[in-house]
Amino acid sequence: MYKRVLAWIGSHAPPGSRRWWAALVPAAIVVYLFGTTVYVQSQSTYYRVVMDGRPLGYVAGQETVGDAVALAERNASREYGFPVRLANPPAVEQIITHERYETLSLQALAERLQAAGDFLTRATVLVVDGQEVAALPSKEAAQSVLDELKARYARRLEASVEGGRLDVRRVTIQQSIRLEERDDVPADRVRDAVDVLAQLMGGKQAQRVHVVRAGESPWTIASAHGMTVAELLGANPGVDPQRLQPGEELRLNVPEPWISFESEEVLTVTERIPFATRREYDANLDAGKQRVKQEGEYGEKQITYALRRRDGRIVEQRKVEEQVTRQPVDRILVIGTKPVAGVSTGRLIWPLRGRITSGYGPRWGAMHTGIDIDGATGQAVRAADGGTVVSAGWDGGYGYAVQIRHDSGLYTFYAHMSRIAVDVGDAVAQGQVIGYVGSTGRSTGSHLHFEVRRCTSPGCAVPPLGFLP
């Protein structure tokens, strides 16, 4: 082009002439401006996108970056299930160059931002005894976990009761619980309520130190702390289990619950009231026989207790009410008293009616093992109950005496009689005459000496008045 301009100028003016130079200067200016315009028009503007020092690519317009950030945050929010935002917005650098770069579409840049970036969200952090346990999408989600833990604890208690009704009135968590709402929680840390519930129910491993005492072994130490020997040795790899020494320290990874509970409950139980057996005596029914006139029936009562527990263990129990809902019905047993030889009725009668002149107990420096009943010589002495005569005859200081064995395991003994009316082996009925009052043996006058024994020996004698009507 420059040569064509010079040729045109030369055809109109001689080279080097004044007219030639006057035409050349404007022409040169035109040529320069045209060349500059062409050079500038051949350059392109790009925007390089960088995330945390790592280039993601180029876009043609700066507004594309903002739109891609918004799209990436929307897509990530859908995946997480709650609103999120990029933790660090990308850096944008303008580049003007003659080179040609491949540019990213809005969708492509959004995908790269989502893959490379970290996202933050507003979440609620659950803090137990000062320790951050988990982050949840909302305060409501965190509270629902705590409520479900309490509900499950209450249901477990109620299901454990047999033969009663348990109403859990109140459940409290013993640990210090805080729900802290924060704006800049990493989205990857946020978990749903189901996961956090499972974590809290599973508990945690707490490290403790156990100082070995004399006589302890790996088995006793592990058993005392709810561990296996393998778990104990795994936590203490440098320990020789065969050479434990008193004073040696062992690390224990002991399972502990994240959450422990205290509860207030009302327990209502139904208890049976035992029935009594009432005895009636029938003189027309043979002694030793009996019949049930009326069957007994248990009564019922409701007892209400106020309970307080810690982690399922009752620490306080108080009875607050007791109400009888059904009265028991007595069992009536009719017992025959009609005397039958050799058959005991189970109830003693007086062998002789008269005044007691000497009671059971110490007398004259010795033990008086029976009672003395005043009577006239020759007055009839009767068997206190039916049974079998095991001795009859002279018995030293007792004079003429008779001893009868009864079905109840008791023995009755009659002494100082003037005459005996039965023989050994006789079966006698209650009230049957077995002899007559006298004053034989060591006796100070006419009377009957009467004993009740657990065996045939005087050393087995018991107070008779407890058996007589």
C-alpha cells in the first residue's frame, strides 16, 4: 500500500519537490493510522478464572463468572439438600492477547467451580459437655435428635415392665447440651438427623488409665472394664501380659455413652392379696376328716410407685397409693371332731376339768415340765386328742402314767393316776377315758400332772397352755 501511495504522489509531482513532500506527509499519517487500527482490532480480551491458586479456565465475559458461581451454588444446594455457598469466590484476571483461547460455557465453569470449591452453610452444631459432636442442617433437626433419644429411652423402659404399667413422665439428659447456630460450617460436616442419632446411640471410646494392683491379670482387668483381653492388649502393644507388675499403668479404651438419662416415672402394678383359711369344726364329721366348704379366692390391689432412675437403674422408689380393687374370699375348711379311736383332731381338749395348782416352769429349784390339775381320786382322766398309746404303767416318780402319740407329731403325758384304763398300742379317741386321778409316785396330793411334748422324753416338753382351748 505504501508503494502505491508513493507511485501516485510521483505521478503528480517530481520526487523531492516541494509539492511531493507536501503530499507525502499526510499520506504517511493515513498509512500509520490504518496500520494501528488493524493491529488493535486483531487483539482479544479473555477472563481467566482461578480457584485457590488453581486455574479453572477462560471465559469471554466477566459476568459469566458471577452467573457460574450462582449456578454452582444452586446445584450444590440441591445435592446437599440445604442452601450452601462457596467458601472462597474465584479470582478473575483480565487478559488481552493476540492468541486464541478456548473459553468455557456457563455450565462448564459452574461444574468446575462445584468440583474444585469448598462450600459453607448455616448449620446447628451439637455440643455435648463442651465437645462438638455433629453439625445438623437446622436447630429443629438437632432438637429432633435429642427428642428421639429421650423417646427411645422412655419406650425401652416401658417395654421392660412386666405385670404392670409404666408411665414415663419426664426424661432429662444429664450432660450439658448446647445447640449453636453458626454461619460458616463446612457443608461436608453437616449430617442428617438419622446419622447423628445412630452416632449418639452407638457411644464413644473413652481413654482411661488403670494402675495394676497385686493379683490382677489381663483377664480380670479386661472383664472389670467390659473389654476383651485382645482389646486390652491392642491398646497396650508394649505390654507383656505374662509379666504384669503392680503399679504398671495400662491404657483402657472403654466404651462410654454420649448421652445418659435421668427419668421420673409412675409405675402401677397389680398384686394378689392372699386369702385366709378359716376353720369350722363339725362334731358329726369323724376326727381326721375334713372338707372344703368354700374355695378361697385371691383379692387384688393396685399399688402406685413414684420412681426415679439414672440410665435405667432405680435410684429412688416411693409408694404413693395403694387401692384394693377386689377383696379376697376366705377358704372355709370344715374339720371333723367326732372322736375316732387312733385319729387325732389336731386340737387338744382339757384332760380334766379343775384348778391349776402348779404351772409349767421352774419350781423348787428344778424345772416343772407340765401343769398340775386339781382333781378327786377316781375322777376320770380323758385323752386330750386321739392317738396311739406308746407307754402305760408305772413310771418312777410319775407313778402310774400314760403317754399318747398324736398324728400332729405331739405327745401328751398323764401322771400320778390311781389306775390306768388302756394298754400300750391301744388306739384311743379324743375324750376317751384312759385312767383315773390319783396321787401315786412323788405327789403331794390327788391331782393330774399333764405334759405336752415334741418327743417321748421330758426334755421335749413345751408349755401346755398354748395348745389347750
